[in-house]
Amino acid sequence: MRKGLVLLLSLISLGAIAQGNLKIDNFEISNPSSEINDGRASVSVSGGTAPYHFKWSNQDTDTLSRTSNGLVEGMSHSLIITDAAGNSIEQDFKIPSESIAESLNGTMKPVVDGIATVIFWDPFYALGIYDNRVINDDGVLAKHPNGDVRTNSIPFIVIWLIFGAIFFTIRMGFVNFWGWRHSIKLVRGKYDEEDAPGEVTHFQALATAVSATVGLGNIAGVAVAISVGGPGATFWLIVVGLFSMASKFTECTLGVKYRDIGEDGVVEGGPMRYLRKGLANKGMAGLGKTLAVVFAVLAIGASFGGGNMFQANQAFEILSGEFAFMEGKGSIFGIVLAILVGAVILGGIKSIAKVTEKIVPFMAGLYIIAALVIIFRNFGNIGEAFALIIDGAFNPSAMLGGFIGVMIQGVRRAAFSNEAGVGSAAIAHSAAKTKHAVSEGFVALLEPFIDTVVVCTLTALVLIFTGYYDDGGMGGAQLTSQAFGSVISWFPYVLVIAIFLFAFSTMISWSYYGLRAWTFLFGRSQMTEIIYKVIFCVFIIIGSSVSLGAVLDFSDMMILAMAFPNIIGLLLLSGEVRSELKDYWSKIKKGEILNTK
């Protein structure tokens, strides 16, 4: 009897030990194709106390799932398995790369994440000013599928851009709110002077700069901002767009003031020039040269990525999605697109301006008219729509991230869309025919108004009026397409054409930005210009035919990073711009600068 009892207790003890030994029986990883970000991992577990909790490093994988999909190849991942008794076991793993694209993506992803910690660093949270955790409507912490707590952030780059916009608005006497009438007169050619130095007219310079900013961000980016932040994001988008006009005014005035004009009449201008020359005049030559070189390097990288490959990649994806016969023919599409772009950019800024002055009014007009048709067809919803916008801006749902979350969505989209403070537009505007630097500043302040206050806002209103703003299951461009298609059944096809034109015009404008940065670093000669243009066209083919993931994220960050050296220079040189503005406006009032037409 006693031996039997001891045996029974021993068996129970052994069972408990066996039950406590949580272990991984089988762990499988696979790479289904050569496409990026489609790695897969699955696990089998035994022992411990069920149920099991699976915490994957991939935030999109549920804690109850034994399988994680959509993993980045060539990058380290982790899984922590915890049982009901609190026992845990960890597994680190890596999905092997099977293509050049996967290897490149896996190598760049940690680099991008590292840069993001700087660009998107949240100083307010770091200083303990606010709690960045998202609380849902039930007062419970909102979490990602893998169990990580959702957070909001106020990225430093956004703070930097908005600080600049507000500072320049005040510094320039709110020129963005009273100067637009004069801006329109300039664009219409009222003050054109035939003997003025430069290569393109005020209107052509504006069209070139607008073509670089009005693009996929106005269609897909706004849809993402509204679906994530709700209708209230629209309010903040408009506010930031209005203040950003002053940043454009400041940088483009300096672009003309410090431009260099060669003996052949070719203009070279932009932040590289005013950072180096303007700061040298203030006794800060070393700082100016450093900032100029940093800006030029960033601008070249941005021109190959966000201004080129991203546009080609997204244009092909949207076109192939609408026209099945194009699937798998990315390289052919890229070659055709490269030929079209090459034919334009070989002629320089004059050729680019001639194309953009025709494309921009057409594509923007087409998009605006279609948006207005949808808005007026749903005019009965106008009261409800604006109530959603105002209420959502100041009393948003906690599930949308609360006030901070909604505001940041609108602010981020506006800041990223119009590129005010980034300095890119100053390169195009510096080529304008004018004797007065400030006149081009007036022309440039219209850009954020067109790009953000008009085009982005119309996209947001279409989404809100049609009720598609809360359909978060779709991608950005698809969401906008569905919203338009719900009222105009055939419009998705028109939208595809508009997207292609947006992408095409953005590429030819950014090719000029990158070229001017390139010649700043390597000198201007026929050979250096041809080398850059050939490389640019090659990147179009690459962008159309290969999924590049983190590489494109990296180039987007380079565009944003251009704001760091640029705004430092603008702040230091803002006094000059203010003096130039006062002098110019005094001459306008006295009639010393005559209306020539």
C-alpha cells in the first residue's frame, strides 16, 4: 500500500515536471517567392499549460496565431511563447533571402529603422510632457495584434517643419494671408519683364514646382491619413497648408537672390547656393558649406528614390491592377517610361517647364472637376461632413488616437505633401525670369495652397462625403478610387490616367532637382549632366520592375531630412528676406515696379 502511494506520487510529480517543460517541437521558416516581405514562420509547441500566447516581433501577427506571415527576408525576427502558468521560451530566426531585391531590402530595413528613430523621434514624449499610449473608447490600452501597446508620436521632423512655417509666417508679416492677390498677378504675367535674367516664366516655374509636389501623396497619402485619423485630420491638413505658404515664400526668395547664372544663361540655384553663399556673407562660411553639401547629397538620393523609383513603382502597380494585360511587364513599362522621361529631361529646365505648364493645369483641373462633381452630387451631406471634420478635429474618438493622433495625421500629410521647408521647390523657382527675388517668393507661396489646401482637401472631402473615410481595409489609392467610383462609375479609369500623369510630372521635375544638386557637387559639364540623366532613367526601370520596400522608405526619409539643413539656413537668413520684402512692397506701392501688361 505504502509503495503504491509512493509510486502514484512519483508519477504525479513526473507529470507536473513534464507539463512544466514548455518546448518548441517544430519551427519552420519559408520564403514562398523572390518578392520582398512575404517570409513565413510557423511553430508547434508542447508542454507547459495551455493556452499558449505567441508574441511575434511582427506587430501584425495575432497573439493566438502559431504562424506569422509577411516577414522581411534577411532580417532578424523573434518569437516569445508564454503558457498560462507564465513559463516562456524564445526563438530567434531569420528568413533567408533568395533574390537581390530581398537581400537589399533586408539590409536596408535596419538602416531605415535606425534613421527613423532620429527623424521621427518624439521630444515631447521624451521630456515626459504627455503619455503617448493610445487608450481606446473603453478606457483600455489599445494594442497591435501581437500585443504591443499602440502609441502616438509627434515626430521631430514634423515639429521642425511646423515650427519653420509658423516662424516664417510671423517673420514675414503674414504674407501668406495678404500676398496671394499679388501672387496671382505675377503668375498671369502682369509684371513680366522681357529682359529679366532667368530661363522660364513665373507660371512655368510654378508649374514645375507644383508638378513635383502634386502626386500620389495627394491621392493615396490623404486617404491613409483620413482612414487612420478620421475626418478631423482634414482640419489640421488645411491649417498647416496655409502656414506652409510662408516657408515656400522664404526659401524661393532666397533661391533667386543667390542663384548663379552661367555665360550660356543656364541658372543654378536652390538651397545649395543660398546656404553656401548666404551664410558665407554672415561670416559662417564653414557652416554654410557643410549644410550645402549635406543638402545636395540628400537631394540626389531623394531624386533617385522618392522622386523617381517610388513614382514609377506605384504608377506601374496601379496601372497593372486596372489593366490585367500589364501584369508581369514592369520592366517593359519602365523602359517605355524611361524613354518618355529621358526625351523631356534631356532638354533641361526649359523643356521640363514646357511639358509641366501643359500637364499640371490639365491633370489638376481634371481631378478638381471630378472631385467637385462628387461633392455637389452629395451636397445634402455637407452639414454632416463639416460637423465630422470639426468635431473630429477637437473631439476625436480615442480609437483614432485621440486629439494628438488626429492632429498629427493631418499635420504630417500636409507637411509631407507640399514639401514646404524641404527646399526642393527653390531649385525650380530660382530659374524664373525676374529682376526681383521677392517676386518669385510671392509666386511660390501659391504652391502649398494648390497642393494642400485645394487638392488634398478635395480628396479628403470626397472620402468624407461618400462615406469611404472609415473603410480602413483598402489601400490608399484604392480607397480614393472606390470613393470616386461610387459616384462616377467610370472615373477609376480616369484616375489611373491622372495618377500616371502625376507620377510622370513628378519624375521630370525631380530629375531637375537632383541634377542641380549633382552639378553642385561634381561641376556642370555636358558629361556630368549626361551621366546623371542616364542614371536617373536606369532607376526608372529598376523602380518599375522590382519591389524595393525599405530602399524607398530610405529615400523618402532623405526628402524629409533635406528640411534639417534647409530650415537652419532659412532661419539664419530670414532677416534678409524680410528686408527684401519690405523694399519690394514699398516699390510696388510707389509704382516703381511697373505693371507691364
